[in-house]
Amino acid sequence: MSTHNTVGHQELRTGSPSRPTPLPGLYSPLGGDRSLLRLGAVLAVVGLILQVPLSFWHPHQADPNDSEGAFAEYAQSNNWVLVHIGQFTGALLITLALVALARHLARQPGIAGALAILGGAAAVLVAAVFAVQMAVDGVALKATIDAWTIADGSADKAAAFLVADGIRSLEKALSGFFHLCNGVTLLALGLALATGRGFPRWLGWVGAAAGTAFLVEGVVVAQTGFSHQAANIALVPTVLLPVFLIGVAVAMWRTTPISQEGEPVQGTLTR
């Protein structure tokens, strides 16, 4: 007697895995986070707005390269420290927005992603250098100016002035390198925008132009201090930077996150 075993056969199928189901409002880890982009947009605008009144509250009538005249004006300021804390806060918010932008752009392949990484790293240096500059300018310089103002006797007053002027020289050096870091950041991020996708290319060229102007300004400030030549060069990034930041803020608010493959991500649900 023979027996027959019935064996069930399963058909094996090969093929590409099924695609995740897009769901509005949900984003995979590779796609980035729309919340970060929108937070960056808000930070850029708030930081820019903060700088406007603070620039008027900062004493600016005397020639900043004339230490004695500038110190006499600064000595009359009652809100010097608060103004510089506010300036640092505004710059920090803008820097955080640029870091958020760099994180988003770094997901793109090729040169655009590489430039974004460099820009993000340089943005961290911007915040670090400016923090030291504001500590020197906003706290240390004012203390030495006050000491110079109340010093008795010509010898003591001359010695106090030399101390304050030395602090001023340190501030000028920090300002030069702050502009250099600014220039590298904006040039890298601007080129990343211009060569990447998802943002208007003209916006990237505006950022690159502002960065180039900052680089030139940094060199001039390092060589000549707060000179009229440096002030004239500063007019270029003073105009271009707000255009760039506002444009970036609008684009970040509206931009779809990008996957590591450089493709827009509308949101996925992984099972």
C-alpha cells in the first residue's frame, strides 16, 4: 500500500517592497521636521526685528575710530549693557535659524549638501565669536570707560584711558573675525541654495553676495578698525542680509522637507 503526502506549495514572489503610505502632517526621520523649519523661520524674523530698535539705541554719533570721542559718548549711556545683550540675543536667534536651514539643506546630495554642512559649522562659530565680542564690548569696555571717566589726576586718567583703548582694540579684532565668520556662513549657505533644490536660486545668490561683502568688511575692519572705509563696505551686507533672511524665512515656512536622497518628503507612516 502506498501513501501519498500532499505538500502545499507557496508561491514565492520577489519584488520591491511596498512604498510607505503618505499621510499629511506626518514625517519620517529621514524627511526632516517641518516644525524645525518653521521655528527657524520665526527665529530669523524675530532676530532681525530685534536688531532694528537696538541699532538706534546704541550710541552712534561719535566717530567709532576716535576712541576718546566715542568713549565720552558711551559714558553717557545708561542702557549700554542691555542693548548689547539684546544685540547678542538677536544675532543668536538668526544664527539658530541658519543652523536649521543648514540642517535642511544638508539632506541634499552632492555639492549643495556639502556646502550646507560647512555653512552650518561656520554659523556656530558666528554665535561663539559674537558672544565674546558682546561680552568685551557690552560689559568689559563699559566698565573701563566708567573707570576712565571717574579717574582723578592726569596720570590715573591716562592709564585708565590706555586700558579702555586696549579693550577697544580687542573689540575691533573680534568684530573683524565676526564678519569673516559671517561671510563664510552666508557664502556657503547661499551657494548651497543656489546649487540645490527647493529654494529660489536668486535667494542663494543674494546670500552669497552678502557673504562676500562680509568677508571684505572683515578684512578691512581687521586692518583699519571701525573706519569710514569699513562703514562704507558695511552698507552692502546691511541691505542684502535682511533681504536674504526674510526670503529664507518665507521659504522655510513653506518648504517641504527633503529626504537623504534629496527628494521632497510629504510624510510617511512606517509599519
